[in-house]
Amino acid sequence: MNLEIILAIFLIMATAFLFSPLGLGGGVLYMPILHYIVGWDISLAVLGSLMLILMVSLGSRIAHMKGGYAVIEIGRSGVLPALLGAVFGTLASYFLIIFLGDFTIKIAASVLLVWVIIRTLKQLSGEKKLGDNEGMAPDQVTKEILNKYRILCFIGGMTSGALGMGSGMLLVTFHRTLFSWRPHYAAGTSAHIVMMMVPVGIISHLLIDGTGGELWRIMGYSIFIIAIMMPLISWLGSRMAIKLIPQRLLTYPFLLAVIGSLIRYILDIFGII
């Protein structure tokens, strides 16, 4: 293996271990790692990112469910809209790349990362405190709030299908903003939805843009090794964070990694590199 592959493997494993406890899965970082470090084209990087998100979400979901950190009664109502959003986002991504070029995906990813950075800075500075109380119980959620939640889950699914990133961050924010849930509950419920949604996005990409054959040619049987390792790494990271590490502490390296990814996208979009 060359140096780029070794670096990419290290970064992917570190992302799964450190950031899955935040309910992020790491999609905002997997896609730029696969595209810029490994050298995959955008369509293949999106598919690879979705597969990594699925594996990490499995480990995170198991850890959070075991600790009782998931509000399944609410989460299940967002699953179907998220599934439909994933299909719609995959179709949008496919046609945008064909007719306008992959720079459109990079611009959309950059906009998402700017939002992630602003939202994270506000949370760290205390300007926007989310989930500081016990939050809203399932029987307190009104029909109006639930309908709004379904729309937001559709947006999360669409973002995931189109960009291979962002659904975890979006869903965690939706959960904390709408229901005022504590971080672990928001993350656990997010992981539940993502684990149900991402397979639809993967299948959609395999059927629509035909990247599955290329992924198998590149990865081969190592896909199965990764499929075993990533959920385990995510589970270990989630269990450690739930018991030992304040989520605020994990937010700082995440923020630095997102800023680095944004800078790389910007340099690429403007043709500096």
C-alpha cells in the first residue's frame, strides 16, 4: 500500500472512532478523504462514503441503544421520509454531474460544511445551546411538530443521497432543536434513522450511476474486512464517549477537520490546485 492509502485508512478509522459518538458518522469527512487522498471520482467517493456511514451507524446505534440513548418512537416516523429523500438526492446528484459537472456537488458540499462550521461554533460559544434539558417526551410531540420533523428528515435523506454526507449532522441538529434532547439521545436516534436510510441510498447509486462494479474492482474482498472493522471501531468509540469523554471535547478536532475539508473544496472549485 502506498502512503496515501495508509493515511486514508488511518483518517477513516480515527473519524469512525472519534466522531460517531457525536452522531455524525463522519460522512462530512469520508467523502473528501476518498476523493482527495485516495483519488476516487466524486460518484465513487459518494458511494464509498455512504457505505462507511452505514457501517459506522451500525456500531453507533448498537452502543446508544444498549445505553437507552435513542427515542425510537419518534425516530421511526422519520425513516420513510428519509428513505424517499435519499432516492431523490441520488437522482439529483446523478443528473447534476452529467449535465453540469461534479463541481456542483463540491459547491453543495462546501455550503453544507459552512453551515456545519457555523452551527458548531455557535454551540461551542454558547450562543446556541441545544438539548440542555431532558427534552420532549414522545407523548408531548404534536402532529404539527411531527410533520415538520418528517420534512426535515426528507432533507437529511436528500443530502445524504446527493453528497454522501451530512445526514448525521443534520438529523442530530433537528432532534436537538425540535425536541431539546440531550446529545446522546439525539445521536442515538439519528444513528437509527441513518442505518435504515443509507442502504436505500447505496442501492440507488448502484442502480443509477453503476459505480458498484468499479468499487468492487478497486476494493475486492477487503470490503468484507472493512464491513467488520468499522462497526466495531464505531461501537468502541461510542461506548467510550458515552461513559468517559465529554462530547464538547470531541467537537474541537471535528471542527478542525471540517475546516480543512472546506478549504480543500474551495481550492478545488476555484482551480487553485
